[in-house]
Amino acid sequence: MHNDEIIVKTAKGGKINPPKGMHELLALICNAINGNFLDKKDLFDIQYYKEKNYILYLIPKQKRLKNMYQNIVIYLESQNLTADKVTLKELNGDETTIVFNNKKLNETLSDIYFSTK
């Protein structure tokens, strides 16, 4: 995510613009990573638990999200509150888990990495 634009990198290093329906989901994941979802109380009921790390359960309230997801679980590292993992549980029982490895915080990146054509 750069300047409110979401770009997905492919396995071969290319870039694609996500399909329209995916944009909202990717924005949600990006907001979860950045911690910007807590003000989305109109979208989710939020429950949290403290174990070794924080675990947040987002239960969809918005009709469109309720028709797709049972819940979204975000696992946060307790020291810096960055997302370690996001699990999306769909109503049909399917789960998608995204794991964040080798996280680097507040590094300066050139805008060239975010240019689009």
C-alpha cells in the first residue's frame, strides 16, 4: 500500500492491480497491519485477548462482509503491536491465513519501488 493505492506483487516480481472485490479485502488487511481498523466499529464487533501476544477477533457487522466471513483473526506481536498473522474464516469453512515474516519497521524506501505504469 502506497499513497492509498494497493498494488499486489506477483511471485515473478510483476505488479498487478487487484480485482475490484479484492480491493476492499486488501485494504482491510493493510489497515489491520497498520492498526487502523479499530475505528471501524461500524464494520466489526471487536473482541481481544491477551495471551503470549494479542489476538483480535473481528466479527463482521456489515451485511456484505457478513455474507462472506465468519470472522477475521489478527495476531499481534505484544512488543510492537505489529501483525504476525491474519486469518480470514469464510462462512463455507474455508480459511485463508497470511503470515508476515522478516518484518522491518519504519525503513525508508524510495518511491521508485511503488511506481506504477
